[in-house]
Amino acid sequence: MTERELLRAMFDAAVAAALPRHSVPLHMPKPPKGRTIVVGAGKASAAMAKAFEDHWPHPLEGLVVTRYGHAVPCKKIRIIEAAHPVPDAAGAAAAADMLKLMQGLTADDLVVALVSGGASALLSLPAQGIIAEEKRAVNKALLACGAPIAEMNCVRKHLSTIKGGRLAAAAFPARVETLVVSDVPGDDISAVGSGPTVADPTTFADALAIVERYRLDLPTSVMTRLKSANDETPKPGDPRLAAATAHLIASPQQSLEAAAAIAKKNGFTPLILGDAIEGEAKDIGIAMAGIALQTRRFGQPAKPPCAIISGGETTVTLKGNGVGGRNVEFLLSLAVKLNGAAGIHALAADTDGVDGAAEVAGALIAPDTLERARKLGLDARAMLENNDAHTFFAKLGDQLVTGPTLTNVNDIRIILVA
């Protein structure tokens, strides 16, 4: 097996470990006396709905919203597709319909919430006084500023009628059980998809501080809401959430371990650096290059052949004319710093099959990446500064294109040191 083939096999194993058809059946809730209503949002939510429906022998109904192209047909659960990462009208309409499903429920009823990464944009129903276009402007500003996902979701929660526990509060007094596929560093369930059914520990003051920290220029209506601090999200201990529980059913760590098992099977010692690595993608690329070079030269922190594996979610602060993409930017930075070092190959990709806004999961690099780029007239450093790594790897033919994987446990980065 070549290094390129091994990298792809490890990525495929990581994705397979997080597929809803494996994890959902292990976490089926106790049937209620009354109705069962399934709701959900995220890139994996339709696949989660299908898995739930296939293993639930009782009557049910529901609605789930997922990203365009990520739908999975269900017989009883309505599947809606909407835009991600910038919201559209379809997502707002689905969120409104979801809230209507919560009306008139009793303590005998069960709401099953299926939540995965991407739910924040897909369930975008602005708070009163904020129009959809203003909410889209907020999302665009957050995506471009380089804020980590937890901070972005803190702001989103306080501009929404459904996020930050509001969906669960609307379902009261029904029992609410949430199944979560985590895509956030640290697996904070309240941060996955902005936690529509989970108590929110953050406040309006926290959201306003984030906006000020990144000097975001947001619409007047948005700033007015954040500063007025009215209509706070449900907090831990809120009686409306007393019957609400949440369960983590798939996580980045599980996927990293699956990739590590493939590496070990093929003679590469796996070294997992962590499942919650954050920071500017460009900077993480430089740091990882340093680790890879130390490994090759001195056998530290592992002796070659080894596989350096990590997860988490880096960020890209858009300053150039490119579209970003945190995995490809990480890889281009890594390649530039390695400068053709022998025996080092790498892959970085998002487990949902979409790196940023591009329909590309990520890319791969090899010792000859920069040399091949030079022959094509590509300036790797200039393209890195222009946030144009997607174009770089497209021209080299080194993009990793998977299509929708129907799960989402964040990014995986693998560096093979032979």
C-alpha cells in the first residue's frame, strides 16, 4: 500500500467510525405513552433520522433539516434541505415548522432531537426585530473573522428563536432526548449546532464581548438586541428543560482511534496529538511541520515509520481573495514549511466532505508537491497568503473529493513519516 493509499484508508476508517447507521441504534430511547416526534438539524441529521426510523418499531412523525445534497429518504420523517454555511429561506422555514411541531405536547410525549455539526446555519430563525438578510450578514462576518466555533455559536444563540435550548423549552412538558454527533473541540454538547435542545451557559454579555473582540461591523438591529440583553437563553436548571437529556453518540476521538488502528495494521506507529486542536490553520501547519521534521530527524516524539494524527477545528481569517478552507490552508502551510522534506506525506480533510464552502473534503501532499507546483507556475507562498489553497490543490489534482459522507465529526489531519 502506498502512502497515498494508506492516508485515504485511514480517512475512510475515521468517517466509517462516525456513521449514524452504526451509532444511532445503540442509543434508542424508551418509548413514550404518547406521541414520538423526531426533529433534527445538521449535515448528519438526515442519515441519523433514517437510522432512527429503521430501528423504531412504534409510530413517529417529524422533521429534519440538512445541507443541500445530504438528504437521505425517510418514510415518516420529513427531510428538508437548506443552505450551509450561510443560511437561506428554506432553513428558516424549516425552523419555524419545527417550532410548530412542539406546540401542544404533554408529559406523555417524546421529542427525539438529532443534532450534528451544521445545525446552526441550517436552523437559522432570527429573533424578533432581526431580518433574514441581517442574520446572513452576521454569519458571513463570523465565518471570515477567524473566531472558533464555540464563539460563533455563542453569538448565533443570542440572535435566534430556536437555538441555545429554546427548542427544548418550546417542547415543555414533553420528554426531550437529544442524540449528538459532535464536531466541536472538547465535545461540548451545548455548542454542537448551537445546542437547540441543551441549556446554554453563555450570556448576551459573552456574545457582545465576542463581537467587540473581533471588531465585527454588524447591523444596528443585531447590536441593539445584544446590548439590550432581553430574552436570555434557557440556562442550566431551567425547569422547562428538566425532562431534557442529551447523549454523545459519535465523537472526533472515536474517529481518530479508528484511523490509528489502520496505521498500526500497516506498520506505522500511531501518535494521536489530540482531538480538539484549534487555532489559525496556517499556524497549525507550521507547528505540525516542526513535529514531523523532529520525528524524521531524531525519532521524537515517535520513531518512523509513524502516523501523526490530530483532530479539531482550525480557523481561517480571510485576508486575500481566495475562499479559505481550513484543511487545504493547513496543508499548504505544512507543505511550504516542509519544503519537500523526504519521506513525509499528509492528508487533511473534513469528515463531512466539505472543507469550508467548497464541495471538497480536503487534499493530500507529498514530498514532490512544491516541485510539481513550480512546474505548473504556481507560487505556493503567494497562494497561501491569498487564502487560495483550494485553487492550488485543484491545479495539482491533489484534492480529496468524497461527496457528502453523511456524518460530521470535524477535521482529521494525518502526517505519515516514513
